[in-house]
Amino acid sequence: MTEAFLQYVWQHGLLEGPLSTTEGLPVVVERPGRLNRDAGPDFFDARLTIGGIQWAGNVEVHIKASDWKRHGHDNDKSYNNVVLHVVYVDDAEIRLESGKTIPTVVIASAIPEQVWESYDQLMNPTQRCDIPCGERLKEIPDFLFKLSQDRLGVERMERKSGDVHRILQEVKGGWEQACYQLVAHYFGGKANAFPFELMAKVTPMGVLAKINNEPFRVESLYFGQAGMLEGELSDDYARSMQKEYNYMRTAYKLRTMPAHLWKFFRLRPASFPTLRISQFAALMSSTSHLFSLLLEAKDVSQLRKIFAVQASDYWQTHYTFDIESCRQPRKLGKSFIDNLIINAWVPLLFEFGAQQGNEGHKEQAFALLQQLPPENNRIVRMWAAEGVEPRNSAESQALIQRYTEYCSSRRCLECPLAFRLIKSRK
């Protein structure tokens, strides 16, 4: 038994039979109140009739009545507007900070057995799995699952655009700078997201604007800022970049980041940060206004063309300095580019539309996700194993949101599917 479950059955009216207080007064719930997830009573603005008298106020829910005092509510004035105490076990008389007693209703016998069994089955599946309701997903009608997918897709978009908003606050509203940092972050992949973003932060866009038509200088700038051109270098290409960077470091008073932050371990060579830095340099040397360029793109194909860059000629035969490898075109793959569009550009476009009051940009953000194929990662494969296969990235994003925000932390009662699963029994 959990307090969250008691809150859930109270909120959704899942109690059976007439309710009455411990003193025998009948309780009629006209409105259970608004669930409060912050400090204070569990439900605000409830409407109740207790013993024939109408009440408007707050409701507090506990497993045991004695939890009221254990949680310190008896000394908290913010609980003085509580008009009903809902408990599973009545083991104590409770009072408000004002000294008044309040009615208590015990709901243990009012919870339908099928509701409790469905909840227990949801929280304790017979088979160990990462998705608690995996074995019951077939009980959900397709149209209900789709509706919940749409809701979670919007929820994920809003969460990610919130991250964009925080970056914008850091850079004082500069859209080009925010785009620059966000694209850099996702260029690094999971292993090197932080050092890539740091490299962008310590590399001023003003300096890039002065040299962006000179690919070698841009590449030298980034490798230098990444801390990879320090000390004695034996490779001719590395030494020439080091010479160029040392000049720019002095001329522009640049600050170099620590090289030890970069991770190579357990990465495929094609994902080494050296190649990614060269590819990022190619992208940034093609334009000094990346945000404006992306904003002009009308569809996925145009966006893919912008991101379709490849490493410089040296890196076509190297994964690291000094060690030569077979020549291969080291260009960004389609799935990597799509990942940049999904995680960097789409949330940025949505937030831009929100702040500019432009519904067209917000709609375009969702349209881009519908044009892109579904992502292929651990979470999406997990859903596929349960028979849920997304058709596009809008659907895969919704599944990722469902898992990361609800399944993985067992917040099942807050998931849009919970009501259907708890009311029904397998």
C-alpha cells in the first residue's frame, strides 16, 4: 500500500459504496479537489457534503491517521483549511494547528478488490521487465494508446524546449549562440556531449566569424580549443595546426579546455571525438549563421543537406594523430544527422516559435518529427520487444518520454494509461 495509490483512487473516484466518517456521518464527494504535488495538503479546492453540510476546502490523504502528526501537520498553519482526512487505517485522533478536530474517513473497505489487484499487478509484474505494464499492453485499445502517445509527444517537446529556454537564459537570448551550443552538445554523442559543449562555449562565435571561410583555420581553432594540440607533436599536419592555433590563441586571447575530458574508450573509431571535431569544424566553416540557415530549411531533406558534412582530407586516412588508416569517406551518417535534427534543431525551432508567438514554427517542429524515421536505441528496442513499434520519430520520442519519465521510476499512476489498466483486470 502506498500513499500515491490512495491519492489516485480518491482523485479518480474509484471508491465503492457510501462513505462515512469515523463518527458515522455520511460523506458525499462532489469534487475530490486538485492534486497538489508541491508542499501543502494533497488536494486543493475539494467540494464535499459531510453530514448534510456542504464544505469547500482541502483534503489530506495518509496511509495511517497517525501520519498526520508524524509529518508535522498538527503544527503547520497551511493545513488549517483541511476539511477531510482520508486514511487507510484509523489509528489516531488528529487536530489542526488551530486545535480543531477534522472529520476522518477510512477508505480501506471502499477500494474495489479488482482495483487493488490491478494496481498490484501493475506495480509487481509476474515477469521481470523494464516496462511494468508490458504484459498488459494488449488490453489498451489502439485509439487510447495513440491519444496517450500524442500527449506524451507534446510533453517531451515541452521538456526539451525547456532545456533550450535555460540555454537561452545563459546566453542572454542569443539564438545563434544557443543553436551553436546545442548542436555542439549533440555532436559529441552520449560519451562526449559535455566536452563538445564546453569546446563551443570557450570558442567565441566572433572569432569564428572572422575565419569561417578558411576551413583549415577553423579546424585548427577547434582542435586547439579542445586541448589536442598541446606539447610536442610528431605529425606534420598536427604541427601545422598547432602553429596556426598558437597564433590565434595569442591574437584572440583564447582559453584552452583540458584534453583529458575527451573520451575514446569503448567508442567505435567512426565516433572518435577527433573525427567529430573535424566534421563540426566543416559545418561551422560553411556558415557563420547556423541558426538562420537552419531556419530557412523547409523540410527534412534540406536540413540533411546542411548537416551533410565530412571530415577534412587528413581525417579520411586517420582516426587519431600519427596513426594512418585505410582511406574512407568520413562523413556524417544519415542516422547521426537525423539525431541532430531530432534532439537539437526540433526543440530549438519549437521554442523559437513559442517565444515569437509563431504557431507555424511550432507546427513545423512536430511535422519534422513525423517526417523522420523512428530512432533505434535501447529504449525504442525495449518497446519493440513488447510489440510497440513506432512509425516515425514523433512516436519514438513519445515512447522515450513514457519510459524515462514514468516506467523507469515506476511513476505508473501518473502515466496516461494507468486509469484504464487499474480499472480493468487481466
